[in-house]
Amino acid sequence: MADAEGNRSCVVDAGDPSIDKEGDMNFIGILIGSEDPDRLVEYYTRVLGEPGFSDGGYTGWMFGSAYVTIGRHDQVMGKNAHPGRIIWNMESQDVQADFERFKAAGAIVVAEPYAFEGEEGSSIATFADPDDNYFQLMSPMEM
């Protein structure tokens, strides 16, 4: 999508009927960079189970059609100074049960399940990894 000056943008007004909701882009994943990826891989393996792939220094778990991938990154040092800046989410049919499973596996709990404001019956729980990156379990919500 381009503005009047021809600048490209990925910001989309979902309510605009002229926007092709199918689009020509597909979100395929997120890469979590770390100076100690082995520590993150060990953590996420305990919490999420065995990864879907591990190759060339990158390890990933697939959720739906997207991967959460861990790998070394030379511009990342230490813990995340702003863990709430990017929070990745996983949809769960039973947030409380998955929360208990993650917690028992050693997940770092930031916030126990709570109702999402204005969404009756919703549930969301927040966790952190050892680099202080946040991720959440969320009940399905209509968009």
C-alpha cells in the first residue's frame, strides 16, 4: 500500500472496505534474537515442548502458520530493557489449563490469568523468558 507520495506502508485500516483482506502478505513468524540462544531454546522447550526445527543456529516452534524462532543476534546483549514493547501471543482454548501447564514446566509468570478489559469471558496470562521477552496466552477473541 502506498500513500500519495508513493511511500510504502504496512499500516492497514481493517474497516476500510476497499482493502483486500486476503492481501499479498502473510505473517510467518517472529525471530527472538539473543546473545545466549541455547538458554532460550532450553527454556522454550520445557514450556512449549520439542521444537519443530533446529538448523544452522536457529530453533523454532510452529503455531498455526507462523514460527517463533530463536537465534543468535550480534546486536542483542543481555536482557530486554523494554519487555512490553513487543509481546507475542498464542491463542488458547483453555488459558487457565495451559497457564498451569506452562507454570509447572518452569515458565516465568508475569501476570496470572485475568479478563481482558471489555471482553466478557476472555482470559489472558503473561509470561517472560530468561531474556525478559514477554509472551501471552489469550483466549480466542472475535476481531
